Amino acid sequence: MPHVSHSPDSMFERVCQRFDEAARFAPDYPPGLLEQIKACNAVLHVQFPVRLPDGSIRVVEGYRAQHSHHRLPCKGGIRYSPNVTREEVMGLAALMTYKCAVVDVPFGGAKGGICLDSRHEPAEVVERATRRYTAELAAKNFIGPGIDVPAPDYGSGEREMAWIADTYRALNPTQLDAYACVTGKPLSLHGIQGRREATGLGVFYGLAEALDDPGEMRRLGLTTGIDGKRVIIQGFGNVGYHAAKFLREAGAVIVSVSTHEGAVLDPQGLDVEDVHRYVLETGSLRGYPAPQWYSDPAAALVEPCDILIPAAIEEQITADNAPRIQARIVAEAANDPTTPEAERILLGRGVFVIPDIYLNAGGVTVSYFEWLKNLSHVSFDRMSRRYQENANAKVIEAIEALTESRLSDEQRARLTRGPDEIDFVQAALADTMVQAYRAIYRTWRERGLPSLRTAAFLIAIEKVATDYLTLGIFP
Ligand code: GLU
């Protein structure tokens, strides 16, 4: 795991600080409403026994924080890490509430944690812990399609989500919507195409939209567009790898990627797929033949680039390294990677910071689509693909008749093709990221706010407050 130099505040306190900064600009609400929005509604702490391969028993700790119930279900991932704390999951759950509001995903925020190193523990231990944790959540009514829906986060993925879905279903054998109890599931177990790469692709769409603004890019001393931009990425897990992949495909030069073990750097640009293959094959980034290797991954953050993408964990950009960061744009793919003090330094130096609660919302956005698919028991393409193909064919026939020409079979097939599930998912994700960016940017500019983050928080606060007031759930 990358180094975390803990600031005096816990993650939950940091999120609250950011909330308070934005709340200064909020309209006058009834007394107590902002305090209620900010508070973490419920935290479950469980401890349970897990049998190890040698027959001994280990007591494993787990948490699930439900930050807000203004919309249901609550939604958010489960982090697997020996360092998980109560305050951390509370802070991450709060970020989920604001993130969902920013991208209009109709959920409250939640987050879970299991104190286990899922990368190094044997799979059977991770499986037993995951299934038992799910049973604990079920026993306390902390999981269910309309209650609280977990997803992957740091240290978890499709494998863990499959165990959760299977355990929940075994406990609720007659529940029609049981598979909607968790998202990020494998495709074979009612997952959705495009969920795996969703967060990284959302980062790409968000960055592409930001870089499309000639005025803002001029102010930063950059040209518009992704093409040719020099990018440093911290973290090469699911989010970091996919962000790197999509950016490179659009012409960006990926100067450096890193894992907890160290960073590789090539000023000419890394071959992202080659690095990825190497990491999959050897289980490590160490030894990859790049011109430079840093055993301290943080050292690469301050190398020359246009865009720095923290895509690992919290508190990576601090007051210590912020003055030396050379990027003109910091794009937060991780949750809470920049401390408030570091952000003040970056903003003072004219760096453009694209905040986590907007930029990494692609994951939960596609989770929302997966949940909808599970509830409707049909995939999005099934009801419309053939109809769309027929409609496209009619338009082509009409154009051919008018122009008295004929398309080749290959051209016709390309133009008539109806949408697959992945096409719907990617188009809806792109639209979500573009619309949300425009709303945040407009709010930032029109209301003269200190940062894009403040604008994103303010938008979230106003949406959640409106829900409380209009739904009559505020006494
Ligand atoms: N763990 C991801 C996040 O931090 C995804 C959450 C979800 O899909 O519910 O946004």
C-alpha cells in the first residue's frame, strides 16, 4: 500500500471540513438540516471468527457505515485492508452520499471495510471472511436491494462481489430481486458490461470534458484535448490501469505509473498494455524494463507532467509534496487523495483540481445501471436492439432511393448495427460525466466559489437538502 502520512484529522473530519466550506455558500436552511446531512447515520461494527488453513481461528473485524438514508438503498464499496478504521469508512461513506448527488444517482452513501489483506491472504480465507461478513450484514438488516448495496473498492473486485451475491441469495432464496443486493458482480452472475472499467472510463470522460475548454486551458498554459498530454498516474489497480488505457488510446503520453512497491517512469511514454501484462504475469511492477524505477512511489508524483492522477488511496498529495508538484491539473481518481492543506497550496499555485466526488463517480454510476438491470430482470439492449436495427435500415433504404446509390454490405452492416449493452452503458456514462462537469463548472464560475470541489459539494448539499425538505423526512 502506498505510504499514508496521516494528517491530524480523520477522513470523516476532512470530509466534514469540506462540507462546511461549501455550506457557507448554501441558502438559509432550517436550523439543524445541514448538521443532519453531514452526520453519519449508522455504523455497524462486527467481529467474527474465520478459520485459517492451519485450522486455527482468527477474529476478523469489519464495518459498514451508512452515511445517509435520504434516498434508498445506501450505496458504496467494501474496502479490504488491514488498516481499515471506523473513521475511514465513515468518511468514505459520506463521500459516497455527495458523489451520488453530484451525478444524480438516486442513492444514499455507504461504505464497508474488512480488516484483511485480500491480496496476500489465501483465497479460502478471503472467501470465508466475505461470506461471514455478508451474513453479519444480513442479520443486522445492513444489506439488501432496497436497503444497502455494496460494490468493489480498494482490495476487492468481482470475485468478492460474487461471494456476497451468492451468500445473500442463499439466505434469501425466494427474493425475486436478490441479485440486486450487490453490484460489480461478474457478468456470469448478473453483472453488467462495462462495470469493471467504469471508474477509469469516467475519469477519462471527465478529463476530456475539462480539457475541451479553450479558456481554462489557456489559463493553465495547456492546449485543448487529451492528445499529447503528459500524464503521471499513481496506482495501477482497476481504476489506474483503465484511466491509463483510455487516456493512452486518446493520444496521451503516460509518463509514469506506480503501485505500492514503486514507480516506473519513461519520459517517452509507457506502453500501458505491456506494463499491465507484466504486472499480471509477475504479480509485481518491480523489474519492468522502463528507463527509471523509484522504490518510493511518491517520488514520481513530483516529476514533470501536465496531468497528475492519484488513483490509489487517501492522503497522497500533502502539504509536503504539493509545492513540488509540476502538473497543471490534478485529477482525483482515488477517494480523498489530496489533503485540504495541499489543496490550498495547489490552488494558490493555479493548479486545476478536479475533485473525487465528481471525477471518480463513474463506478457508482454504472453500479446504478447494474442495479436497474437486476431489478428489471432484462438487459438494456434486449428490448431495443432489433427495433433500432430495423429503423436504421429504413433510413438507409430511403437515402439510397433518394440518391440512387447503394452502400456496400460492410458499410450497411456498420450503419444499421443496433446498440449492445456496452453501448448503452458507455453512452449513459459519458452523458452523466459531461452533464455533471458542466453543472459543477457553471456553479463554480457563476457563484465565484473558491474551487471546483466547493462547487461539487455545494451542488450535492443543495440536492440532498431538497430531498430532505420535499420528501418530508426532516421533522
Ligand atoms: N467503490 C466505488 C466508489 O468509491 C464504487 C461504489 C459503487 O459502485 O457503489 O465510488
